Amino acid sequence: MPLGDRLRVFDRYASLVDVRLRNPRWVIEHLTAASLQGAGSRGNSQFVEDEGIEPRFRARLSDYRGSGYDRGHMAPASNHKASQQAMDATFTLSNTCPQVGEGFNRDYWARFERWVQSCTKQYDDVWVVTGPLYLPRPVAPGAKDWVMQHPMLGQAPHLMAVPTHFFKLILAEKKETGGKKSTVAAAAFVMPNCPIAESDPMTAYAVPLSALEEAAGLVFFPKLIGDAERGTVDAAALLWQARGRKALLQGGEKHQPVLLEGPVSRNALPPAKGKAAAGRPTTPIGHMCDSVSCVLPAKEFWKTTKTVKNPRSSKSLGA
Amino acid sequence: MPLGDRLRVFDRYASLVDVRLRNPRWVIEHLTAASLQGAGSRGNSQFVEDEGIEPRFRARLSDYRGSGYDRGHMAPASNHKASQQAMDATFTLSNTCPQVGEGFNRDYWARFERWVQSCTKQYDDVWVVTGPLYLPRPVAPGAKDWVMQHPMLGQAPHLMAVPTHFFKLILAEKKETGGKKSTVAAAAFVMPNCPIAESDPMTAYAVPLSALEEAAGLVFFPKLIGDAERGTVDAAALLWQARGRKALLQGGEKHQPVLLEGPVSRNALPPAKGKAAAGRPTTPIGHMCDSVSCVLPAKEFWKTTKTVKNPRSSKSLGA
């Protein structure tokens, strides 16, 4: 059989690399309050090519050079301070995608990553899947016909795609304690690869899990999340999204972000009749925003901590 | 782990389905002179959706309807006459891509498929991998910047990609007989998804195997074709391509087909020093065109056979 995508397993994350578009397809990591602690420092890390992939298929440092795009981490460096080796591993290009720096990777997206970390305060185990999306758009505003269009970086024929959007899927579990049953929550977010206004509520970027799955061509945690659980999460996501979008409109934002449509399968799969995932019939899955405050930390939150400088301002740019 | 591409195994072919772009990624089939014979008839076959893939991820009949594109077979129906069941199986949408009908699927590509069949006269076993390509192009003629751009069919958010090109990789083996050693040959061809002039020599569409692999993000037959074998096939492909392109220019074709660049790895991997594939050090791999006449059958070759009507003129169109 032809050999395509490459599964790469690193210290603290795994990445499935799409060697056609030279981007990861998804990156998965596991976070706990304890795993976020450690002495690893990004000051000691360097971006490196992934030598586990043949040169002709791997993302290259030179693809980013002079492109104006950041080498944006999918599994964030700051999630893997446990050891310097774990942090270094997040700097391989099998964990990065071309991301807009100002207003996105260094701002809104960084705040979003920090929010994900905060979920470990309330949940014992947090699984995060992060990756790029290539979303088609109408050929003209309101047109019926759709087109896929995105830039490619590097030297032909060895080119690297610039994703139009990025997603995070978060699945969190609080273990059973003192007679209290375990609880599980999930949420999916999709953000455009462009500057996002500081004041945008993050809930405006909440999307139904099924919509993300259909856009990404992926099914997340199929053994845990069946149609019934997905239906519940989807319904809640649409409520949170509506609330967030309303705030956007009230704020009169000039930048109307590209948002995913509701799920195509929504009508076909009412939660009440959906099939529950095998093996976990007693654990309903709620939406993260129903149990955790879905509000981003302040802009430049790092200024209030020990780090005064934006940690990714200079090193991320593929200059 | 997230569940992505789906491997679908049918009677006489297998398909890896890209559920993001709703096209097969590749389709593999095995041909012999005997396997081409049989009573299967396409008149008895109907296009069907692949029920082995969830509705929200599968290609749909409605995606093609009214699009103007043919439901183009990757494994051709006429390769699988062995039984009606085998032929029917080629009509599932996990074996089709949106192809331009007039001048391509019903003409040049059909002649190319017939040529592939003819390889079974000289070779005992013929393996064929067929699939779509999405090739980026310069943003403007001669520009340094590249863009990926192709139409998407269907109803958003459930959209199906229209490939820009199609490839076939052919690997053929003649078994050892009467003291004569076995011989193996390979060749890769890439054709644009648009009408191709009848007179274009097929060798103009020969491409280095490595160039195809790098564009498709696939490695074909990695256990059989090592760097050394690939280097030999690549060098021959470039010679055949140059010959074919020269004929194009002499003919003063108005339609200059989009052709793949030479392989990026060509200079880095001289055939003499390349690593041979493990296990088959004694079987060098030649280029198909060095042993089989790489000339397409005549336009409308089916008129000279029992079938008078173009077999795919009405049924393929997703009307």
C-alpha cells in the first residue's frame, strides 16, 4: 500500500503529519495541573526540522524563512515545561504550522492556549487535539459556488500549505471523588488564521463538534463520543456560539470572523435518539463552557507574570 | 487517536478515502490478461454511494448532480469485467472523482486507461495506483508566490473537491521463464483535469516517480522501489517527457498542458549512489516506455470494437 501521512510520537505529544501539505494534520497532547509545571525554558529551545521524515517530505526551516508567517506551535511550548527535552520536542516542525503572528499567534491564539491550560484547575485530565483547517469559501460573497484557496510557501515543487483556520478540540475529565461521579466535558473551537480583535469573546469561536469533524475529515475520540454525546455537545456549542456572536455584533466589530456553519448532521441526529458511544453509557458529556468560564485571559497576560517580554515575539517568526 | 482517512477494500480494488476532500486519495488494482476477461457489463451497473462510510463523510450522488463533472472512475469499470459484482463495485463513489467529461474522461483519459490494459499483453502482473492531485500554481504567470486553488462541489459545509490533475503509477512484472530472468518496469503519468488535445503524445505526461510522490504526499511500493530504482525510473521519465514535450511544441498545440517539474530530489539522489530497496537487489526496474510502446490507442477506439457508443457518454455525468 502507498505510504502517506506519518505518525510521529514525541515525548509529550503525537503528531500525524500530512506530507502532501507539509503540515501536521493533528497534534494530540495530555495535560494535568502537574504536567504544566517544570523547569523547561523556551529560551533554550531551537526550531528544528523533523529528521524522522525524509527531507523530500518534511517541512523545512527554509519554507518559513522570509514568509512573514510564524512557526506556530500546535502543542504549545508552555504546556511542556516538565523537562527541557519535552519542551525542545515541541520545536520540531512536525508540531508547527504557518500562523499569522501579530494579532493571532502572539495575541489571541496565545491567550486561547493559556485558557486551555486553566482547564486543568478544574479537570484532572485534559486532552487537547490541535490542528490546521483549510476551509473553502464562496467564490464571491453570497455566491452558490465554492472554492478552496490558500497560499503555499517555499520553493516549488516542495511547497507548504498556509492553513485558513486552526482548531482545538478539548476533552476533559474530572475523576470520581468522595462518592461524586466523574464528569466529562468537551468543546471545539475554530479560529481564522488572521488577526482577531482583542475584545472578541472566545465563545464566538465555539463550533459544534460535528461541524469541526466534517471540515477536518476527522472523528475525535470515537470510542468515547457517540452520536448522542456529540449531539449534546453540539447543541450547547450552538448556544454559546450564538451568545458570542451576538456580543460581536453589539460591539460593532469591523472584523467579522469567518465562522463555521452549524453541523450538517444536526437535524439528522437528534441527541435523544443518537447512538451512545459503547462502554461509557453512564457518563454524559457536557460542554466545557457550561462548567469552566469561557473567557480569555487579558491581552499580554504574560506582562503580569514573571515573563515581561512576549515569549514568542522574535523566535517564532521564520526570519 | 482521531479517525481520518478510510481504507475501503472492494472485490478487485482498494481505495483510501480522504473524508476531508471527499475523494479517494488513491485506488490500487491488480491486472492480468486473464482478469480483464469476463461477462461483467457496465450497462448493468449503477453509481452508488459507499455505505461503508458514514453519510456525513461520504461522497454523495447529489454532490455531482448538476455540477457538469463526470463521476470519473479511478479503477476503470472495463478492468473488472471478471464478474458483474466486481464491475458493480467500481461504481461506488469511493472509486470516483469529479472529472471533466468531454476531451478528458470520455476521450484522452479513456484512451490512457485502454493503454494501461494493453500492458498486460507483455507483463504477467500489472499493479496500477490511480488518484487525484491538487497541484498549486503560481499566483500569476512567472510569479514567485504559489497558491492552491480548486473548485468545491456540493452543498456547504459538505463539499467535495475537484482535483486539478490525476495520476497513474504503473508497476509491471514479467515472471522468470525458461531461464530468462524476471523483469520489472514502472512509470508515472500526470494529466490535467481538462480537455487534452487528441494528438498529444502520452509521453508528454510522463513524470518522474519522485515528482509524483512529492506532489501526492505518497511513497509507492516502498519495499520494492528504493532510491536507486527510483533514480533509474526518474532519469528515463525525464527523457521520455522531453521527447513528448518536444512533439507538443512542434505540433504548435494551443493547449500547453500543466506539467510537473522535475523531481526536487533528483540532484540529491544520484541513481548510482541511491539505496536499493531491501529484498530485491537483483531486479533492476526499468521505465515502462522502454519496453512497451507508449502510444495511446486511436481516438474513439471503442468504435472499432463491438461497442459502438462511447460507453461513458451518458452514465458518467452526474446529471
